[in-house]
Amino acid sequence: MTTVDLREKEMAVRDLLRLAESDSVLIIANNGHGYTLEEADDFEKEVAMLGGSRKFMNFLEERGKEEGTVSLEDIERRLTEKGA
């Protein structure tokens, strides 16, 4: 990981992006906060795309309303009761 401390040296965004093409970049802002810049992979692009999809968000909301999962203990108990 490459570190760029903007408190010590100003750097243009295009130069930061050029660095991120080959390595993750830790950017230290003038206020001392750190940020990571790296090239997005296909998964991150898909997450960003789906996060903006109202249809997908509605689907997740409906799934969230479904009844909870069954614990391993419940499955074992049910199998024991059935004599499996």
C-alpha cells in the first residue's frame, strides 16, 4: 500500500488515480483522517449498481420481513422427534 500524506505534499486527483492503478493508496487528508483509494473490482461495481436499484432494494426489504431461520438445535430436535 502506498501512503500519500496531503499535509506534507499536495497531489492532484489524476495523480492519485494513477497510483491506485497499481496499488492501494492510503491518503492522509489535511485534517489527519485517512482514506483508502483502490480500483473497484467487479463485485464492488455490482454492489454499487444494485444499491441504486429500487426493485432490488424492495426485494431485500420483503426478504427481511420473512420469518427467521431455523437453528441447528431446532433441526436436531425435529429429527430426533421423528426418529431419524
